[in-house]
Amino acid sequence: MRTSVLIVGAGVAGLSAALALDDRPVVVASEAPLGRDLASAWAQGGLAAALGREDSPALHAADTRAAGGGIANDAAVDVLTAEAPLSIAALVALGVPFAREDDGTLSLGLEGAHARRRIAHVADATGEAITRALLAAVRARPHITLLEGVHASRLLTASDGSVRGAVLVRSDGEPMLVTADAVVLATGGFGGLYARTTTPLGSSGTGIAMAARAGAQLADLEFVQFHPTAMRVGTDPLPLVSEAVRGEGAVLIDERGAPIMRDIDPRGDLAPRDIVARAVADVEREGRSAFLDARALGATFAARFPGIHATAMRAGIDPRTAPIPVTPAAHYTIGGIATDVDGRTSLPGLWACGEAAATGLHGANRLASNSLVEGLVFGARVGRAISGIAPGATRALAAVPSRIRDRGEDDGATMQRLREAMSDGLGVVRDGRGIERALSVFDALAAQPPSERVADAAYLAAAVARSARARRESRGAHQRSDHPSAEAAFARRTIVGGPALAKTS
């Protein structure tokens, strides 16, 4: 199959890239059912943008940099905060039904580490509403072909090293080759590699691993953001309780009713996410339990957060009368494929956007609700950048895989072993011994994987562990009990690629 642009991933970032492209032929490939089982579609809280009268992109940028622990990429921050309001205006034009005040203006929520109310939302199902609108717009474009139920296994490269397509695998295991002038990876992050996660289990970082195997640089893998309020109900993945609930007045408490965030941070329950996640983890480490007390919201809880309310009620918890049991869980992976602000990677012909990409926007810690808008802004920038490049001449491909062992009989048990090692050794708080134990598991699995999918997961997990081992400090979402302070020598991003993935020390 031949196309001009192949986009792998049909979340907010991938669909935004498709819509921003000119009318050249585009193929969008999605492993998950279109509009479902995607991190984008699961996003609850909303989109951060300077939309209020007392707000500005400069204030939004200042909050983003402050949350980023001193290593955010200034160019990426400025792009995001300047273009975020335009992205929301575009969604309004597509008919996204954002919540509004009585006077018709957008209703703006407040979340942790934001100095202003700036979170545009659709109740607590913002991602689902946005994905639905973008998907409808994509379906209306005759030059865009949607492929459902296929996932990318390997990138195709030309003899000069440029990326010229990908091997896609159908649900029946049959491979198909798609050649293209440009490939865009919008495959999401790797939160599904953790045993305790709020992300779809398909978020296993396959796109990031593919890019690395082809020689692309990766960045910031050690920074994994844990959400402090995953609902502790024993499901896999764990349901999320949006930070917006705390923005409306809910309070974290322990089993005795004592406020968890009291005396920890002056911003209390709306401190940056990494600080709150560590506080909840500390409660659990002491043998206590954490809860989110939203009883003060009363009847308004179900109206403002209907999805969360329904999930809690199915678990036997009525948020109006009982605190919600919560625990930290992997939620967003800051690291990924290193790109510039237009989504260019270190490999010609390969682009990335959304959670699969690492522009440096988030630094060491993502500011709440900067992820959906990140996919919109940087996805659109990828599409516009590719549109400005004339289609290239067809090039001969390097060796093409003749056989793909995509799945093995014991993938489930093997992946669970890997996921437990990720949560145990690379969780909210790490130390050198735990990282080494996890790395030994990953290296053993990579040596004799039952399938290529497990091989990619182990390869990426080992790269995460090596990056975490190399950063001998605590900064943002990367916290080490054996190196508890931030160090000036590490006030920089981590860039690895190719052979360096196996040698970071």
C-alpha cells in the first residue's frame, strides 16, 4: 500500500495532524477501535488555555515552567501557551460542547499548580467529546483513509536511513507494508507498562520503541507522572478521579479523616501533581489509606462529574456520602521520541506528536491539563510542517521483515511480570537498588522475549530504567530516595538514542 503520509495513532494528536495536512493522500492507522480505548478519549479534566479576562499566555507559560522543575523547553512552552486558545476556538467551531456559564462564556475549572481558572471542559468527559468531533471532521475528508484494528510493528527505512513507511499488522496477525513520504507516530505513551495505571493497557510505548530501534533519539524517559487520585477499586487499569474534583473543593484525607496535604505545601490539595502523588504514596508507605473527600460538593458532584460519579457508584461508593479510596498510579509519560516544536525527529521522514513525543514542554513534571491541548497544538504543527514539504521521490527500502512474531502464547504472564517490575522499581519514589532490580527483569525478558511486542516493551522499559539510574537526583516526577535533592549538574534534559540506549549509566 502506498500513501503520501502515514499517521499511526488516532487520538487527539494523530487526528489533529491529519486535519492540518493539505489534500495529499493520508492514511491514519489505529489499533484501538476508533474513538475508544485511547488515552485521549479517556481524558477527564480538560484543556488548559489562557481564556479568562485576568489570564494570559505569559501566566500560563510561567505556571508550566514552574511545574517543569527548571528544565522545560522554553520554545515548546511558548508555542503551547500562545496557540492553546486558538486550538480551543477551532474545537468550538467543530461543535465541541464545552461547559459554559450563564452568560455564555466558557466555564473554566481550576487544577493543581495553575494560578488562574483556565481549564475548558465538557463535564468530566472532555477527551471523549474532542475525539468524537475530530473523528467526524476526519471522516469528512475524502483524501484521508482510516484503518481500524491495525498496529505498527516496525518502521521501514530507505538505504539513506530515512523513514519511508511502516509494517502494519492486522488483527488476524497478517502484516501489510505501507510506504509513505512521511510517517507520523502519534501512538501515545507507555503508562500501560505499569501494573498500577490509569491509562489503556495498550499504551505500551510501541511507537517509541519502534522509533528507537530505527535509530531515533529519545528524551526524558525517566520522567513518568503519577496521578495521586486513581480510584482504589482493584480494576486494571484503575479509574481516574480527575484533579478537577479537587479544584472544586474535594480534599485528600487519611482513614482517620486528617487532611493529607496539610503542612506539606501551601497550595494544599492543588499543589503540583508530583508533590501530591508523593504525599499520598507516603501515607500508603506508612500503612495507612488515602481517600478523596468530595462530600462537601453534595448533589453537585453528579452534575459536574457524571462519569466519575457513575464509576464510583458501580464500585459501591457514593461520593456524596462517603470518601473515595484513592492511590497513586502511572498516568502520563513525559518522555518519548525527541522532537522539535514542529514534530521533527532525528530521522528524516519521521515525525511524532502527542504523548509519544518529547518536545521538552513539560520539563520534569507536566502541568495539569496541558496534555490534551499539547496533542492539538503540536499535532496541528506536524500537519502544517509536512504540508510545506514537497512529496519526495520514491526510494528503495532497506531490508523488509519477512516474518513478524507479534504475539506469543505467554505474553500475558510475561507482560504482568514486566509491569510489576515497573511499578516496584520505577514508581513514585525510586532508589538505585530498586532500579537495578527492575532493570535485571527487563534485560532478561529482552534476551528471550516470547514475541516482538514483549521485546519492544522490555527494550523500552530497560531504557526508562537506565535513564532513571543515570539521573542521580530528585527533580519533578523523578524522585529518588537515595538522591533526595535536585542537583545543578542535572538541570538538563536527558537525550539518548541508538547504541546509547543500552549504555546510559
